[in-house]
Amino acid sequence: MADVARLAGVSPTTASKVLNGRSDVGANTRELVLGVMAEIGYKPTAARHEQTRERALVTVLDIVESRYAGTVLQGILVAATSAQAELLLRLPPGESIRTNRTAARAWMAEQKESGVVGLIALAVAVPDSVLLAAEDLEVPVVAIDPIDTTESQVVSIGSTNWAGGRSATEHVIRLGHRRIAWIGGPPGSAPSVERFHGYQAALDSAGITPDRALIRHEAFSVEAGLRHGHDVLTLAERPTAIVAGNDEIAVGVLAAAKELHIAVPGELSVTGFDDTPQTEWTAPRLTSVRQPLVGMGRMAVETVLGMADGVQPASRHLQLATTLSVRESTGPAPSS
């Protein structure tokens, strides 16, 4: 190891970090050190090699088809690869396991025996029997955007959903809109509720009384956005702006507006949430609240591996900041 460090021009500590897959090493430095290791034929001890090879993480999720999940998984994969940890993707076990503590414990024990050192749950309800079983077996758990955040024992990673919902609503208020609809995700989803509360706070600060006919909650899906978008846009007094709970809902709203021949942004402004790649593909391009989705995935890996090494996070509920990406789907309110 001393020879590797000397030939690479780095400290022995840096060379050791590269060998152990630490994430706090620059990409160029990592490539340099790995190149020197290959050049001189350096091999770690068998025990260290086996330990690194068998270190694995399980990510449990059931929304693999969404752009949101794909973007978060990108961050998880990059961080796991950097840490030389094997990444295993799992759909949530069937109800027979998830509702039975004994079965859930057996499923989690099988994962642990195969070398899993941590579990990442993406948009999974908390508490959940599998997550509780992981805690029983002392397998660290990190939940990304858990559906329910009332379970304080689970470490969670999310974004500032309330602030994001407020910033999107304030944006259209500044553009002169006063009749502003909300179409959000499931009423039992903590992220959706937090975003809705941000919408309400922005209306309240502006002295706007929300119209219950303009408020809808259902699912984070294009279909829900299309259906509810059509409903609110065919009201006798339709909204001039719609704040959507995520980008897929917003895409559905844009489709509804197109079917009804309502110009966006001339007659209607629309905002999304997540700022997934599809915001660049819509016509017009979608204004959206940017969640640091890749960063959330990376932080989940770094946090759960740290917990596996005995390092507890500073807080059990970590939040990354949101920002508003303004594009062509929002514009001044139409003149009355």
C-alpha cells in the first residue's frame, strides 16, 4: 500500500480510501490509484477482498416504472458502485410476508445471510413489517420519501416538500394568478401532504381563500392528472393556474388542456414537482420544483453504509433543499 501511495503521488490514507471504496475521493484520484494498483499487480489480502466483494445493499421499491424512481436509483447505483458495494433491487415482498412479522423476519434474515449490510426503502409505507424485521436483526434501514414519516425510529431522507409546494404556488401568484388549483398525490402520502400544506401557506400569505372545488388528491400518475385536470378545467369558473403534486400529474394536466384547446401558458399555467427529465420533453417545457433526486439516492447509500460501520446520522430525518426551475409552462395570468 505504501508503494501504491508513493507511485500515485497520494497519501497512504487516500490510497486506503480508494481500496475501501470510500466516496470522499475524487474521480481522477481514484482512477490514478486504481491504475497504479493494476500496474504493479497490487492485491488486497484475501479477507479484505472477500469482505468488499460480499458487501451488499438491498433497495426495496414498487414504482420502478416512474421517472422519479429511475432518477433516485441513478444516485443509489453511482454511490454503491463508488463504495464497491453490490446493489440488489427488490420489489416489496407479498402481503403474506409484509403483514406477518415472523415471515418478514425470515425474509430479512435470508437477505442478511447473503451478505446484505443495509436496506434502502424507496417510497415505502412506514412502519412496515420488513423494515421492522430489519431493525430487529440490526440491519440498518434508510427510507427515501417514506409514505408515512410518523415512525421516528426509521432514518428518512427527503426534500423540503413544504417549501417546494409553497415556492411553486408563490411563483404563479407573482404572475398574477388568483384562481389556483391543486392536484396532488394520495392523501396518505407524507410528501404529498407536505407539498399541499406549502400550497395552502402561499395562498394564505397572499390573502387568497382556497376554493375546495379546485383541490384534488388521488395518485402520482399521468392518468390522475388527466382526469382531474379535465374536471377542474371544465368548471364554470375554471382555474388560471394548476399546481401539481408531481411531474406525472402535471403531464396529465397538460394533456387535458390540449384536449380542451386551452393554451398553456396563455390561458393556463401549470407547475410540476420533482423536475424529472420529462420536464424537458413536454410542450411547453414544464416549470417544476427540483428535488435533488440523485443526491437523495447518494445520501441514502452513504448514510446506510455509515450506519453499518456504526456511525449514526446527525438527524433521523434528513432533508435536502428544493429549488424552482422556471420554464415555458407558466406565464402571466390572462386578463379578465
